[in-house]
Amino acid sequence: MSKLNGDILYYIFNDLYYSINRKDKQSLHSCLLVNKLWCEVMIPILWRYPYKYVYNEESLLIIIISHLSDNSIKFLKDKSAIGANFKKQKLTFNYIRFCKYLDDIYYIFSNRSSLLKEEIYKLFISECSSIKSLCMDMLDYPIYQYPGVNISLSNLYELDCNIKEQNFYHELAQICRSIEKIRILIHEHDELDGLVELIEKQKQIKYICISESGENKKIAQALEKHANSIILFSIAVRTSFLYFLFPKLINLQFLKIYDGPLIHSRSNKLFNNMIDESHYDLQILELKYVSLDVVINIIQNTNGNLLKVYITFADDRNKTTKYNQAIHKYCLNIKYVTVYLNIRKYLYKVPTLRRNRYRWDIFNTYKFLSSIKSAPLTLYKQNSITS
């Protein structure tokens, strides 16, 4: 049997890494035991996201600490941040340099001292060649001052912006240009000049998730510069200051709006910004507390590419028929959809209703859905709302 070279193995293992279920992680680890080549190829893949397939968190922590210098180990022992009897393991690889996604790494040492955390974060910054994401806890430390930061964070891909210290974002803006996915928390009266600078300096932001409880026009203006590149826009809002962006998001594929308990004036403003605006690439639409008028308008201005429409807590139920008709007419490729059923008009025909009302209601809903002959062949799941 011919041998596979390292490049081919890498592509095979890489595909396996992204497609396999976490419960099947044993099959990934078994690749390490085949031979030296398989091990050398698989180690960087497994360690790019060190927490994803971890068997034992304590063992992983020991391996990470074993990468620290002798001086750091002595310092941590003197400060009782690690046990006095701790012994470094002999390492076959410099595993830390393969780490890229540090989102969940914090859970391994969440109960440890801040001194230990800081030494570990310094280690990641100095040794990792290309960090793609940071755990939120790292934002509480001055990582922009650590040696090696200009290299390790130069390709940062995503960031959770959940701290108010604006100097952190200002310093990060001097290093990072490749952030594409960003999550923002906005409170009323927040001063976010550092975050605005960071957003403005990125080449192209594609994924935006915002939770806000107050207006910030500078953030909105910074995001506007990325309007052509944004493909996912997810917002949980209490104001309407971001709504002017929607007509400008010409390449949008995923739109999620949680509009809070519906306020009529805000819903009207959303409608006025969405009306007659085409979103031909839109594939996924998830809306909560949004008027059905808005939903219908969005659906009518797509190009039949919608795959999912999920609606909850729409208040204007008198528009349900028009909404259902819009789904039927414009969503030819739909796979998941929320539909509204007026089930009451069928109830009087069922003589056994008083005996088992709930059971009949559920049964009849699915019976009704299964009888829709004109549903697209692509449809595989419905979310039905009865009234």
C-alpha cells in the first residue's frame, strides 16, 4: 500500500477535525498512535483549539504550565500559585505554538490565581504564531504589552468586546487589521472611542453581533464603513439607531433581530428602513418581537434564496394570512419556516375534542402541515404557531 505524504494527510485530518462529532474524539486521538508522521501531522490540528477535544482538564493544564520557563515556575511556586511539588513534564512538542483558538481555554484554570493566569496568557502571546480568537478573560489583562503581541495577534479573526477599558481597544487597533467577526455590548452613555477606532481599522468585518441598551452613533458610523462586506448581522436592540444600516447591507446573508418587547414607533422605523430594499443574498431570517409587516416586506424583496424564516412574538396576528402567502410565493427553496395556523376553525368538526383537546390539537397541526401539497420539496422542518 502506497504511503500518504504529510500534505495529503493534513487535508484529510483537517476535514475530519471540522466534520467529526465531539463524542467521536477518540478517532482523532487514535491517529496519534499510528506512526511518527501521523502524529506530527495531527498534533498541530488538535492543538489549534486546545479545549475542544480535551479528555482531562487537569492534565491539559499541567502540559500548558510545563511550557513555562524555570523562572516562571519558581515565581509561581514562591507565590503559591502552583504546588511546591509541581514538576514540569518532558514535552515532545512545543504544543503552545500550535494554539489558535483560545475561546474556551479559560475554563481549564478558571478557579486559579490571577498570577497563574497572567503567566499563561504571557506564554500564549509569546509562543503562539497566529491567534485567531481570545477568551474573554484575557481582555482583563494588558496583553497588548506582552512580548510577541505584534506577531501573535496580527491575524486575530474574532473578538468579544465586553470590556469598557477603551485603551485596550486602542492598543489592539495598532496591531490587528484582520478581525472579521466581532461581538459588541453597548450600554447607555458608553464612551467607545477605542472600539470605534478598532472597527474602523479592520480590512473587512463580515460578522456582527450587537446587544445594546443605548444609542452610540460613532459605532454605527464605524460599522457603516463595512456595509459591503457584512454577511451576518445579529442585533438585540432597545433603540433604533442601527436600523439605517439595513438598506446598505447589500451582501447580507443572515439577519437576526431581537427587537425587545415591541414598541410601535421603533417597529415603524424598522419598516421604513427595510421597505423596497432588496436583499437578494439573504438566506436566513430570524426575527423576534418584529412586526409581520416588516417580515413580509423583507421576504418580498429577496430573490427566492431564503432557506430559513423563524419568527417569534410577532404582535400583528391579523397579518398572518398575508405572511403565509408571502412564504408560499417567494420562498421557493425554504427548508425551515414558521407558519401561522388558525386551528380553531377546525375544532368544531371533531366530536371527541372534549376528551383530549391538547392531544388532538398537536395531532391535527401535523396532519394539516403534512397535507400541504404545494410546499417546496426542500422543506424539512416547520415551526407552527396556532391561534
